[in-house]
Amino acid sequence: MEKQSQKKPVSILGIPFENTNQEQFESLLKQRIDHHKNTFVVTANPEIVMYARQNRPYEVLIKKADYIIADGIGIIIGAKLLKDPLQERIAGYDLFVSLLEWGSQNHKSAYFVGAKTEVINKLREIVTQKYTGLKIAGTHNGYFGDDRNIVGDIARTQPDMVFVATGFPKQEAFIDKNRQISDSLWMGIGGSFDVLTGTVKRAPKSWQKMHLEWLYRVVKEPSRISRLSVLPRYLMAVLKERLSGR
Ligand code: UDP
């Protein structure tokens, strides 16, 4: 089985992105899960790229992942500007939902870490009702200091998939520190538990098609607006990289 997908990764500000599409990538992950291959997936957007630029330990850490995928239209635009286009955006949330569906059909197991207690409790209910074939190895909210209990649980249950939704950089740090305890798929998926439980609404399909999902989130949660300030800095850095010919 191959580790990498077919095409060579596309580097954006030093971060290597898989040049793949959702269908191909999903089938690669499913194969790896079937073979109990330990797999770390980072779903990265421009915020993560810029954070990694300023935080060397985080950069080193995410580069240890098996795959970094383009979760954000900003990454697709960045690759275009660098004249090394990526096939498509792969949203972490879409991957998450597809893997739950597949996991249900194929009787896989999953562990869920992240979000507030009421959200993770609701997630448990929804997954139990909607993905009846999927075994819930365990759940834990994302507001923990000491991770010993969670890690002990995962080591004992050896789930096929571990979904960590505590936002970056916490989720990647957790995965990097603990992934050796179980040969699972380990994936950081930001606010996905909030979306699956309906706590936060995802942009309607029409907004998604126009690549305006980021704008929808800010309209719904205006407190996120300061997080957008990273975008012009990101684009400037990409343009600089283009001009310097890397
Ligand atoms: N969260 C968490 N633990 C923390 C901080 C945040 O579990 O210590 C959760 C939070 O409740 C939310 C998610 O992490 O469900 C962060 O979502 P966001 O969309 O902000 O993710 P990001 O864009 O940072 O990846």
C-alpha cells in the first residue's frame, strides 16, 4: 500500500499539501484503516499555515503528519498563485461525515475527543442513532488539562478512528503526542462536532459552492472576525514566495 497519493505534494509557504481529491483520499484512508496503519491527518487552512510560520515547534509537528490536506479555499488560491494547483479543497467536516457513514456500514469503531460537554453528549446520541453500525469506543469533551484518562481509554479500546475536535494547535499536539498508543486514523477536525450536532450551522450549499463558507461563519459568529485578519497576510506571503521563485 502506498503512503502517499499519486501526485507529489504542493508546497505552500513550506507546508506540503497532498494533491488529491476527496474520493481518492477517502479510499486511501479506508485502506489504511482496514490495514491498521497508524495515520495522522492534518486538515489545514491559511490560519494554520500562518501559525506554523510563526511557531516553529508547531510547524515541525504538523510536518510529521502522514498527510496535510487543503481544508480551505485560501489554500487552493495559494496553490494557484504559486502556479502549482491543487485538485480540490477537501473539507475536514466532509471527510469526517463520510468516514462515519463508511464506519457504520463496515462496523468500525471510533473515539471522539473535543467540544463542550453538552456538545459531545449530543454527538454521542446522534452517532448512536444515525450511524448504527459504528461502535463508539468512547467520547470525551475537549476541555481537559491532563489527558491521561483519555489516552488510557484509547489505548485500551484501540479504535479504528480517533477524531479530535479541539481546534488547532491543541488537536495536532494531542495527536502527535499520543498517536503511538493505537494504530488508528487520527484526524484533527476543528469545530466539526459543533456542526454535526447543529450547535453551529454550516454554510448552505450555495455559499459552499461560491467558496464563501469562511464568510458565512463570520456572519454567524462575528467574534471570529479578527481571525480573518490572517488572510491578507497569508496572501502577501504567498505572493512574495511566488515573486522570489521560492
Ligand atoms: N475546543 C475544545 N477545547 C479547547 C478549545 C476549543 O474542545 O480547549 C473546541 C470548541 O468547543 C470547538 C472547537 O474546539 O468545538 C474549535 O472549533 P473551531 O471552529 O474554532 O476550530 P478551528 O477553526 O480552530 O480549527
